[in-house]
Amino acid sequence: MALRSFGKDPETNGDHCPTVWLDEEKGEFVFQGWKADEALQAECLSTGPIPDTEAVVRLPVRMVQQIREACDAAEGSAVR
């Protein structure tokens, strides 16, 4: 696995979360975020089921720069 880090939440409180990576080998974004609470989970379920192999996580809007950089890197590299 070749994870390329794009940064942590600029306001992290020392627990190193949330974080954005790009897996350049698999062509996937990897996000570490806060677990969704039951209310958010229920709201997300209103659009369809969430498989056991997936999870809903939250990232703050202030991380848009890290997410945008990861998107730009994915588009500009051999990641497919």
C-alpha cells in the first residue's frame, strides 16, 4: 500500500484526527474521521443501506484544502 498523506485537521486537538490520504496503488481516498452518531447514521440510511464493510465518518469543512489537494493529486497521477 502506498498511502500519500495530505494532512490532518488543522485544528486537531492532538488526537491526530481527522486525516486525509490517497492510496495511489488502489486509486482510493482514505479518510479518518469522527464516527457518525445514531442520528446522522439514521439520516444517511434514509438514502439506502450502509453495508457492514462501510462506515459513515464526518470531516470538518475546514479540511477542504486537504481533500482538494488529494483530489488534484488523484486526477494528475496514474491513479485510476
